[in-house]
Amino acid sequence: MTATPYGFWINRARTVRRITEHGHAVMQNPGAYGLRKAQVEAIVGPQGSCYNSQEREHESVRGRLYRLVMEQGWIRLRGSNQAWSIQFLGDAPSAVAAVWRHFANEWWADHTSISFADIDWETPIVCQAPELRDLVAARCT
């Protein structure tokens, strides 16, 4: 994805947080994500000194912080008018239900490309928005 002007954390209890950068949002307010400052700083260092928002590896500081947030049930979304990336941890059907409830009608058109992935999957599901529910159901049965 290139320009991605929209960023969100959403939890399965229906809380949606619009953010600019996922990691910085967590560092600024760990309690909003069910975390303690000490838990976050154990990964990112004091005041985020070890955090790099450009790291992409799962075992990077960024990747470990995202996993910690996702272990609390949060789903990471980043998107534009044409494509969205959705990352979560476990229970794909409930993740797609939470995301669909908040984003399908307002944010996605039939041609919107979606990359949907459990962070433990080898490869994401990549599809058009209308196909997402059926593909997740097929993969998770």
C-alpha cells in the first residue's frame, strides 16, 4: 500500500480509535488498549526510544508492540479509498465481524481491495471487500 491516510485500532467490544500512527497511539495512552505503561516500555524503551514505525518484521520492536496490543483483542486497520490492510490475532470470524460492522458500508466499495491477516498466518487473505466474509469462513472451517 502506498498512501494510507486512514488508521484505526478497533476492538471486538466495538471501540473504534482513529489514529495517525498505531504504535505512537499505544505509547501515548497504553491504558486505552488495556495495557500498562511498564508493559509498553518493556518493549519500546523509555518514551519509545527503541520504536521505529518503519520496521516491518514480526519480531521487531514495532511487531512485538502490535502483538501485545492484539493479544488484548485489538485489530489494526490501515487504509485508503482503494485498499485496506487488516491485522489481528486469533478468532478470524469475530475479527471480520467487528471490522465489517464498522467499515463495510461507510468506508469500502465493492472494488476495495482488502488484505486480511492473523499475524500468525503465513499469508494473508487478499480479496475484494464483498468476498471477505466468505473467504474467512472457508479458511477457518
